[in-house]
Amino acid sequence: MHLRDLSYRVKTPLSVVLVILLTALILSSVLLVRAYQDSRADLISNALDLGTVLSRTLRPAMTRDEVWQAYETIMSPLERDAGWQYAVEQGGEPAIPVEGKPEREIYVLDTRNRVYVASRPREYPMLQPLARRGPEHAELVRRIETLEDRRPLVVDDVWSGRYVMVVPILAEDSAPLGTLVLSYSSSLLVPRFLNAVEQVILATLLVLIVLLPLGWYWGKRLTEPLAHLSDCMRKVGSEVPSDLQCDLYEGRDEIGQVSMRFRRMLEELREKQDLERSMIASERLAAVGRLTAGIAHEINNPLGGMLNAISTYRRHGGERDPVADRTVSLLERGLVQIKGTVGALLVEARLESHALTPDDLRDIRTLIQPDIQRKGLELVWDSTLDAAVPLPSSQVRQVLLNLLLNAIQASEEGGRVVCWLRCDEAFFRAAVSNSGSFIDREQMAHLFEPFAPSRHDGHGLGLWVTYQLIQQLDGRIEVKSNTVATVFEVTLPLHQGEQS
């Protein structure tokens, strides 16, 4: 698996952690370099300070040519140093470390750059020219001879791993008496540098212990909106847009803008899906309507003949047997019921009806009141209509009555039915809602088909008739159903003109 194939849920926190580690490494390196430089500067500064003090202390001894006093003077700081251990040999020479050179050595040169006194007398015999000690000492002598301003000199490029501090020894009148040379090994920096390394490592570890979890957590927090958006986008195509629920991130940054675009795309997909369903339902209902109308017409012809035959039999049948009479009555009632059912399938707009008035609406409320009381329901009637509406009252009354009766039938005892009516200059709007069980998706797809099983339409024809009437009036009906309520919304355009 390549790094680019990893999820941003991993890559982003990992990147933050790597940046923290890299930053900590760089800062630690800088601090360690600075600590080394500070240790080196302190070593040189301390050596120069010691050299300045020794040069003043050596002045009387060299003026009076007291060699032993000069030797004691240069040995006193070495003997006081806790890190300087001497093992006096037979001639008083200090023991030499295994490397062949002690960490500190001090010697004094006269004005002719010969050894005057040294902390290691056997290594640096008196009055021996220092330049004869080797090329390194010769180079040191050359630099001492070129020293004109009589200021201390630091030499760190003659011996590998050693620092040499040269301090002139001057008389009271500034006349040169000699030169003090302090040679320090760079190993003296190690203890202090190691201490600095330990402190830097501890501080870095403490910072990493705090920052790494925070960096990982913050990296995951940054990628959560993007990961959630990716999960939602992955579901598109495998799930129905209307069922797709995404709690998308809201913000003005790039992820927020992409989330906003994706949310808009989902809304457009849902609208497209609803439109497709509406078109399919309209086409299916239209086909069903044509089929049922054709079947109804075909049934009406023989049905009318049978009813006419029964009527003729009753008028001209002479003496009738009581049993035959009961049988004919039973046949007639059955045929009349069939005629009523077939008549419901033949919905025709009665445009000759008068305009819808507030009295028509009061009649509807009066008609449904017994059913409301029988089930113990609460009826909320919210209407602002106080004048006639230019719509055919028969069709509108039938629509409202069907929707209210269906809502009453679908409500549980003690439930609530709401009828909301409004009208403006362009549309008449009505909404009928009821509490109770909601309509699932499968029922919703066949809700307005004749004889479709539904709690909102007992015999399966009321909603179909309602849909046909609304289509004749160029209106539309929409249904919204959830666990709280089911709402049927009707919108009718006011282009019918005043009805006579």
C-alpha cells in the first residue's frame, strides 16, 4: 500500500506528528549546538580570566627572576582544580594521562620564547626554545611573535582537540617580561555538554509527550469533516437520496464550501427523485383512470339493463312469491351497490356548481362532526375564508370531505385532526393532517390508485377520486407523513372564474 492510498484520517494526524517530531529534532539540535558553543566560550573565557590573573601574579617573580615562585604560581590553580589529579613521581613530575597529554598544562616563556617554567618540567625543560618541540609549537611561537597589540590570543587550530590561550606578561611600565601559555583539552567540554544534552533530551521528551497526542487528536479533528463528507459521497448511488442523511460540516473554508455544494446536490437529487416519482405516479394514475373508466362504462351497460329488468318485473310481474320478492330485492341492492362503486370510478367535473362559499365549508364541518365525536377526536378548524372563492364548490367540497373522512378513519381514538384553509389572489390552499400511524414508502407509491389498501382510505376509492378531481381543477396534491403526523396539502389555481 502506498502512502497516497492511506485515508486522510491517518495521513493528516501522521503528518502533524511528523512535523512535531521534525520540529523537536531541529530545535534540539539547535539547542545542543548552542550549548556546545556556550561551553566552549565559557572554557575560553575562564581560561583567559585565569591567564590574566596569573600574568599579574607572575610579574614580581619574573622581575626578580624567582623561578620557584613562578612555578608555584602556575601550579596553584592546577592543584586546586578538583578535576586535576597528580601522582607525584620521583622528580615531582605530574602523571600523564594515557593519551599522552594532560587536560590542562601551563608554561611560561621568556622574551626569547624559551621555556621559563612549566607545569610539566620534564616535558618542557627550562631555557629550551619552544619552537624545537615540534611543528605545532613552532607555529605557536610564530603567532606569538606576530602579536603586536599585546592582547590575549586564542589559538584553536594548531592542535587537534586543544585550545591554547596566550596571555602576555608585562612589567609595570608595560615592558614585555614573557608570555603565559595555557593549553586546555577539548575533553573538558564533555561533562558540561553531556549535562546540557541530558537537559535538552528531557525537555524534548516532555514536550513530545504533551504535543504528540494533541497533534494526533487535532489532526483527526481536522479530517473528520472531510472523512464524513467522503462517507456521504460514497453512499450516493447505493442509497436512495431521500433516505440519505448527512450531518455535514458548515463553515467558510474549503471543506465547508464543498459540503455546501454537496448538500445542494443532494437536495437537487431529492427534487429530481420526487419529480420522477410524481411523473410516474401521474402516468400510472392516468393509465389506471383510463382503464377503470373503460371498465366502468362496459359494466354500466349490462348493469343498467339488469336494473331495468328488475324494475319491469316489479311493475308487471303479477302475483309474486315472497321468497322471489326477497331474492329480487337482494339482487337489486347488490346491483345498486355495484352501480355506486362504478359511479365512483367515473369522476366528472360538474362545472355548473356555484362558487365555493364559507357556508359550504361550514356544511363540511357539520357533516364530519358525528364521526369526530364518535372517535373522541379533537378537530382544529383553521380557516380565514370569509368570501366566495372562484372554484366549483361540488368538487372542492368532495375533495375536502374525502380528505377529512380519511384523516378521521386513520386517527387513533382521542387523536387530533387539523383542517387549514387559506386563499390569496392566485391560489386556494388546504391542508388536512391527522395524528397516528404514518404512511410508509411502499403505501405512498400506490396511495392514489383505486382500491389501494390504506388506513387513510377505507374502500380504496376516496383518495383516487380526490386525485382525479384535483387533476380536473389543474391543481396538485402532496403528502407528507412521519411518526408525528400525516399531512395532505392541496393547491388549486384560481383561474376558473366565478361559478354560476
